Amino acid sequence: MPLQNREQIAEAYNEVRNDKSDTLWLVCTYEGNSVTLKETGEDYDDMYKYFTDDDRAFAFLRVMMGDELSKRAKFAFIQWTGPNVGALKKAKCGTDKAEVKRVITSFAVELMADTKDDITMETIRDELQRAGGANYGDGRPK
């Protein structure tokens, strides 16, 4: 079974999706051959410590999006495979993602990353913006 603690992952997923919660992200990493919930958090900067050159991880995060007239939560799913991860582990990560996505089911964008430049908050916001369609402002110059 690739997911070691499915119930905890599901609870963390629901916590991130809950607009009344301060939890903004969850990260799942590998312990041996199993994917397990590693941590949840309220500060995006803390999430990045799990994206190392030698590791594989899955992340789910909530980002507030919108313009002057409306704000709404959008969600992103990240599959991280560090640049030093071998080919067999990369392939296993790809197949395990399907199992993770049975728990983490609803998100606007899915990002596959092997460099931190692929998953900066600016990049994630840009991808969510593109996925969100029209972006209407109030017509006033900025």
C-alpha cells in the first residue's frame, strides 16, 4: 500500500480546504516505499524545506486569489521530484501519485516540479490565475 496513513492525509486535506482553518498546506513524503503525511502548516516558506534535491514529495495548498471585487480560495497539487532522484524512484512517484490523488481530489492546477523555480509562490499564483479564467477588476487604473 503506497499510502501509509490515508486517514491522516484525508484529515489534513479537509483542513487545508476549510476556509475557517489557518492551515494552508500539507506535504506528504516517502518513508521507505510508502507515502506518508509529513506536515501541515500556515506559512508557505515552511513547506519548501521538504522540496530537496534528493527527495520526492506531494503537496496540496490553498491560495487566496481574486481581484478588488472578489476573493476566493484556489487549490494547487504539486508533485516534487528532486533533480538527484533516480529513474526508478521517479517512475514510482508517478504511479504513487494516482493513489495520493484518490485522497487529494479537488484542485485547480497540478504542477510537476524538479526545481524550486517551478513552484515559487509567484509561479503557483500565475498558474492558478490562468486556470481561473477571466480576471475582472473594477476598471480603475492601478
